[in-house]
Amino acid sequence: MKVASWNVNSLKVRLPQVLEWLQEQSPDVLCLQETKLVDEKFPVAELAAAGYHALYHGQPTYNGVAILSRMDPENPRCDWPDGGDGQARLCAATFAGIRVVNVYVPNGQSLESDKYSYKLQWLERLQGLIASELAQWPQLLLVGDFNIAPDDRDVFDPVAWGEDVLCSPPERAALTALLDLGLQDSWRQRHGNLQEWSWWDYRAAGFRRNRGLRIDLILASVALLPKIQDVVIDRNARGAERPSDHAPVFIELQEER
DNA sequence: ATGGCGAAGGGTCTTCGA
């Protein structure tokens, strides 16, 4: 099974690229972040024509997440048990017994911002949600745009970036707390000390100069670790005409037999 | 050289992203 994650920075703009990528890579599941679409405008028909079901959870202008899948999504859920806070940043479903939780973690803006404390609160709530999901589905993938570079190997210039937002100790501790539930950063696990990025700033020729961060992650529960065949960041998509600033990331799992 | 791009909504600019 192939499960992918991609922050598309507006599905309205990026739909042609998404359809092309689905055709080219044929993932079983593609989790999207920053769709920036209200549900009424989600391109259900175009994706169905490409052979994909869609579970989507949007809002006007900001955020928005979706899960596209070959299989019908089982036990779908969007947002929190209490109904959330109006920010469409989470959806989940089960495919062939594997729970896929798709998140768009708040950016945080700066350490002084209210958005930063919201980010830390959001991550703490996510920890509770993942604990309960794991209890029900030991085979779990937590994927998405985490807006956290796990450590300095995931930053093009860690000295310049320092402990600023995306790299601050409290954010990294929140990520560690998630991992401590029984998850691993699958790309890092597979690739040792390799340095690749999943996001490059639109400004300052970030992609051309390969100045980026690895903030789009696929966390796999320990029950899935023996099944991992490969984990890939597809930087080709970032070089497209009118690209998202994020590249797709995907994991390939050995099929049950 | 600390700003540079891109998207959205609304409207010729502001806010946000990371």
C-alpha cells in the first residue's frame, strides 16, 4: 500500500498537478493539506473520474484537509471529538486495517505570537487524540504538514534558523511526545543522516538554491515498521510550473499476504 | 542585502504561510 501526503497550497490552483501526480504515482491514499476550499467547492467529480474517493474537511480561505483514496474510507472522522474550534486541520480514515490520520499542524508564525501558543495547545490535543486512535488501530500512520523540523538535520541552515518557530524546543518536545506514543519518523528511520527537504520558500529562489526544511512527515506506528519498504520525498513535483511550496512525501508498505 | 513569492478575498491592498 502506498500512502502519500502533500500540502498543495490551494487545491483550486493545484488540481491539475494533483490529478497528474495521481496518474503518475498511483498512490492508494493521498492526504492533502491547505486545500483552502469550502466543502461545496471540493472537486469530487474530477477526483472520482480519476478513480479516487474523497473525504474532505474545509473552510473558507485557510487550512482544509482531505484524504483521497482508491478504497472507500472506513470509520471516517474529521476534527476533534468535541467538534473542534472551527479550524479544519484534521481528518482520518481506515484503509485495509491501517488507520491514516491526516493533519495540518498550525504554523505558529513566531514565538511571540498567539498562534504559537495555539500551535502548542493543538499539538497537546493531538497527542490525546492519537493515543485513543492507536488504542483502536495499532497499525497507524500519522501524516501531514507538521510545521516542525524534527532536528537540525532537517534544516538547510540550522545556525541561521536557530530556535525560531518550526525549530523551537517546545515544538520539538511536542513532536517527541507524539513519537513517544509508539510512532517513528519513517523517512528519518529509513534514510539515516541524509538531508532532504519537503518545503522550500517561494522567496529568495529557495528551491533553486535548495534551501529548505523537512516538515512534512509520515509517522508510522511500531506495528507498521516491519512493513515499510520505502519512504520518498518527491522533489520533482516542486519543480513544476506554478508549484506548491511543498513536495509530496509517500510511504510504501508491504501488502498483507 | 532580513526581502525576495504566491494565494485568497476583496479590490488596486492586507493577511498569511514557514
